[in-house]
Amino acid sequence: MQQNWYDRLQALRRDAEGRPQEAGHEALTLFEDWLFEQARDLGFPRDNAGMNTYIEYVASRGRLSNEQMARAQRFADIRNCLAHRSGLMMSSGLVHELLDFLTILFRSRALTAEQIMSRSPYTISPADSLRHARDYMLNHVVSQLPVLEGERVVGLLTNRDVLLAQSARPDEENHGTLTVQDAMAADRTERPRFIAPNAPFDEVLAKLQERPSSPLIVTRSGKGSQPILGIITISDLLPKL
């Protein structure tokens, strides 16, 4: 259901380009509906109440931060004004401010690791040529590649690994004989971090914040012994922020 809220909001954002007033009113209604569902999901005891009541209830149970609560109450006041005073209109700037706020609010409860990840990432095996891996990383501007044995992830090859391996053997002729295995660091089995496809946005963000330079590898249940479904890097997350 959370994804449905997000999808409906994105449709309103597209509509706002041609009919901002209608989109703004619909966004306020969508917001009230969302608040009602959140309150009901949290055990709100009544079937009907005002937006401010829903906001206070939802915030008291941790689904809105203090800052989000204050902004939500402002939009609730705007909705009340529009409902009781004929002729009032929302400015285009206010409409987009509302849509931006709802995007932030809905997003963290809508997106999952599967919806964020890059699918079918390029992978290599320990026996592959290191020169081939290096050339791929340079040509595609990536800093690391998952290393697989069969379908199981056994490590990550980073551009630092490549640099160190080739620096240790400065003779260019030797570079052609180096394999990925030769360059993989001792901590290769500790580097990969795994996450399940249904992990929520907040969990993905938290894990990437712990080690921004290290990607998350998505497998069926978030375990390294399973086939890789996708990979998530900071670059994948930035467009969602």
C-alpha cells in the first residue's frame, strides 16, 4: 500500500505542471487520507477526526519527526483555510513545496532495496584476468566489482586492489598474467554487505551511511550464499533523495 501512495503522488507531480491548483488540492486530500491510514494502522480509536488530530497521533507514535509534524500542521491549516474561504488559491510554489514534502514523507515508507538497486550488475570470477577487470572499471567508471564463484559472492575487487597488485609488479608484461584472485585483499570475505530485496529505504540508507564507499549486494534473503539480484551504491540512492 505504501508504494501506492508514492505512485499516486508522482502522478500528481506530473499533473502539477499543467494544472497546479487541482494538483495541490488533490495532494492535500491525499495527505489527509495517508494520515488517516497511518493513524488507523497505529490503533487510532475513532473513524473520523481532523488532520491535526491525525498528525498529533501519528507523531506521538514515531511516524513523524518534530520537524515533519510542524510542516504537516502548516499544511493542515492551509487545507482548513481553503475549505472555509471561497476564492483562495494555492500558489504554484506552495503546491510544489507540498509535493516535495509528501515525496520525502512517503518515500521512506515506499521504496525498497529491489526498487533502488541496479539490476544484473557486471561480475567477475577469481580466475578472470585482472587487466580485463581493470579495463572494465576504467571504461565504465566503477570503483569495485562483485567477485563470484558460481553464483556465490566471495568478495569485492576494488580499484585500490588493482592498483596495489599492479604496483607490486611494475613490469608491464607481468600484468597480463595477473588474475582477480591475485589482487583480492585478505579481507575480501568481510567486504561484501548483503541486504534483502524487501528491505525498506531507511534501512538501505542507514547501511550505506555506515560505509558510503562500500555497496550493498541484494540477494533473495540478504545472505551471501545466494545468487546476486542487484547492487546498490550511493549513486543509485542519490536520485531518490
